[in-house]
Amino acid sequence: MGHIPERRGAQRVVVEPGHTIRFQADGQAFSQVRLGNISRTGCFAMLPGRDATRLADGAHLEALVFEHPELPSRPLRAEVVYLLGDGDDPSGEDLVGMGIRFQELDPDSAARLEAFIEERLEA
């Protein structure tokens, strides 16, 4: 199997299971959404399929907040840029991956995010 070149523009770091986010989308509140990785421009999160079916590519996420003390605490705006998986498991227990792009990070949030990522890249 050949090497697949990286297509993402920003370095990302894989985060431990305790890193979660919460947000609102289309009038629905989502919380304890598990992060898989994070970069300066976005993150990858995993939702149960039954919840992910309410979101689509381009969905706007309001009041996105990191639920971890080392990450920015101010609410952010973001958008879904892709979904991986289809959420077709009748039990709703399957996970769907969601690529999220941050929009308009304030300077303090951008600095905290940068410090978090740099610290992990150096480790």
C-alpha cells in the first residue's frame, strides 16, 4: 500500500478521551461530544449516529465550547465541513466522524489554542 500524502493545511494533534466539546446546531444542544484531534483551524469530533443525522456538511455550529481547562473557554462559531459515516445503525450506537472548521477565533482563543497545540507537538 502506498503512502497517502497529507492534504490538510494545518498540523493537528490527537487528544485524549477527556477532550470534549459542546455546541448548538439547528436549535438542538449537543454536549460531551468527543474530540479525536484538534488543529489551529478546526477539529475532528465523533457523534453517535442518531445525533449526527441532524447535521450535514455546511451545518453551522453556534456556541461551540471546549470542555477542557487547557483549551479556550469562550464560545466559538464553527461549521461542519464533512461527515464520515452514515449513522445507519438502527441502534444508534455507531459513531460518525465530523470535521469542524472554526470561524472568527478571537485573539485570546487563538493564542490559547496555539499554545495547547505547540506544547503537544513539542512533547
